[in-house]
Amino acid sequence: MKYLCFIFCCLGFVELSWSQVHIQVTVYTNVNSFCCESMESSISSEAVQLKEETVINVPIASFECPNKMIEKDLNQLFESHIYPSISLRVLKLEVRDKSHKATVEIKIKDRSNTYEFNLKEVEIDNESYVNGSQTLSLIDFGIEPPTKMLGMVRVKEDISIQCLIPIRI
């Protein structure tokens, strides 16, 4: 099921408007998985100059999930009324031919953690993007994985974040 979700979410990348940042969060449970995507045009209206200290703020309210109940749960989980966005800040960037390595600080709620992203350049409709993904632990951000349906459905600690960012090099 998680591979099917990944395939459908990746297919969504083809539907991009020009120079739109696309962030996808995949949440896994003991029953299945689901993807929430943000393609909010307010995130970026033009290609990003990918460099150190580039910051992308993704409004939590911009995420679209498979249903409204999951969107509500996501907003509660990330306390969007207090912390309205997820922040990604490039700390270090190693530029190679068509692949890059980025050290990225991700801030969710009031906690920040640093991760290594392997980014690949891709072309979509004659526009350049970098694509990368990383697994994160909710606990690292002070988030206790929730349970639903009297404990029958348990969210797993690890989530996956995938990004597709328009770039100018």
C-alpha cells in the first residue's frame, strides 16, 4: 500500500504549475499509509536560487490530504494554530552535475533537526527542479504518534517528506 501511495503522489508531480514548490508528507499507520500534499502557489511564485540559507516555509493549512478528517488531524498534530508552517532551510549545498547533496534544517513546531537530502535535477515542461526525500521521526520534533479508533489504528513514528523545488542555477 505504501508503494502505491508513493506512485500516485509522484504522478501528482506531473500536474505542477510553473515554478511551484511541491511538498509531500507520507504518514504510515499499522493499517495503511496516506499522503498529504502542498502545492500552494504562495510558497513560491518563481524558481528558487538554490543556495545555502535558502528558506522555504510551507503553510500547514496548505496540505491536502485524502479526506478532511485527516487534514484536521494533521493540523492538530502539528498544532498549526500555534505553529502555522513547516520551515526548510538549506544549511549546506554540494552542487554536482545533475545531483546535489543538501544539508537541510527542518523546523516543525518549535523544534529543528538537520537532515541530509540527496537531490536530483529533473526537467518538467522545460523547467528545472530538484527532487529529494527523507524519513523523519515525529518524536524528534516532540510529537507523540497519535492513535485512533480506541487504539486500533496507530500512526507510526516515522514519516516521509518529499520535495520538488523549482530551481535557477
